[in-house]
Amino acid sequence: MALRMWASSTANALKLSSSASKSHLLPAFSISRCFSSGLKYANSHEWVKHEGSVATIGISDHAQDHLGEVVFVELPEEKSSVSKEKNFGAVESVKATSEIISPISGEVIEVNTKLADSPGLINSSPYEEGWMIKVKPSNPAELESLMGPKEYTKFCEEEDAAH
């Protein structure tokens, strides 16, 4: 259990110390995958797409790339609440288990049930089929504190360079 907690906190910060995390060994970050989507990003590597009264949340392409093959996803139930900067689930990969941190607060109105049988959708389609939850935001102003695609790309480049 202690090892799992350590792995979770390590992966959550996405500061994996294996040689695969060295920026010169990583595949190129897929800028086009995030620029075309009109997304906002948290520094914990979750993304939000806000459309009308619904915000869809998932983890970024950058995050899934660092985690490796996703083998299990734990998500909240519909009608539960999520709070900004609080854990709402977990992603288990072949490398580690990482908490999923909510970038906004609100009520969960839909959960991507496909992920229970096909967690690899997070790897193959993090912004489309690999979304995690849909939330009715309780404070839409929280979206303003998130990064746009250019800011997020720069954030990821700086983070990778530091490791």
C-alpha cells in the first residue's frame, strides 16, 4: 500500500524519474491535438472543454504519454460533486497510479463508462473518446484560472526540461 501511495504521488506530479521521462527521449508533444480543441488546462495536466452548461474533463495527451499504457481508471459516480484542485479519481498505468485532480468544481452529470472496459482510450484518444467526466460547473469563473493551449504547451516544455 505504501508503494502504491508513493507511486500515486510521484505520478500525480508527473515527475517520473525513469530514463523514459528525459525530455530528449520522449516523443514529440502533440500540439495539434490540443490546439484544435479549444481546451483549458490545469497545471496537474487535466483538460476542460466548456460547452454551454457542461464541462467535459479528461487528462492531457502530455499526461497520458508520461503515464504510459493506462490499464485501469477509477471515476466518481454521477450526481456526485467534484471540487477544484481535489482528487476525483485515479488512473493506473503500467508505470504508476496517479490521482486525477478536478480543474473545476461542480456536479458530475455523466461518467465515461467506456473507460471501465477500455481504459486505453485515454492513450489513443485523450481528447475525444478518452474523456472522463462531464460536470455542471458550480462556479464557471474557475475556468478563467486555467491555461490556454499555448500556455500549457510552454508549461509542459519547461516541466520536461527541468527533468
